[in-house]
Amino acid sequence: MGNITAYIILIVAVVLGTAANSFAKMADGFTLLFPSVLTGITIVLCMYTLSLVMKSIPVGVTYASFAGLTIIATTFIGVFKFNQTPNLYTIIGLGLIIAGVLIVNLLGKVNT
């Protein structure tokens, strides 16, 4: 698998991870059946897609990218779906996460 394909699959993993986080919020502590089941399904699919990405991209870069992008996407879901407003420090922290993901992917080198 080429790097472009791996990064496309990584984006799918981010979407699945973000969906899992959203379903977990809706599951109300896993007291509601349907969102709880969707949480489990999306987490399993997310981990499967990450395992595919790790065939081509080193595990540290894969997970750093996945975690950072999922945090950003989940924050947007929180703002638009759950009406949660981040404060200034949260926004600064999210900016640093974005910078970190860019640095890891564009400048970082991992010996394999």
C-alpha cells in the first residue's frame, strides 16, 4: 500500500474515531442500547483501519496523527452537535495539536 492510500485510510480512521466519540456521548454512559452498539462497531472498524495504515506508516506517526486529528474533529462535533464552546486556552491547545500533527508528518523522521 502506498503512502497516499495509507493517509486516505487514516482519514477514514479519524472519521470512525470521531463517530465513536460522538456515539459514546449519546450513549449516556452506555445506558442507551443503539448508540452503545454503534460506539462498539465504530471503534472496532476504527482500530481495523488503523492497523491497515500501520502497514505503511510507522506506528508512532500513525497514532500521533490519528489522535491529534480525532481530537480536533471531536471538538468540532462538540461545538456543532452538543453546543460545547471551547475557551481561549482550549483553542490555543488545539492549535498546538494541529502544529504537532503537521510537524510529525512533514518534518519528522522515524527510522524503520
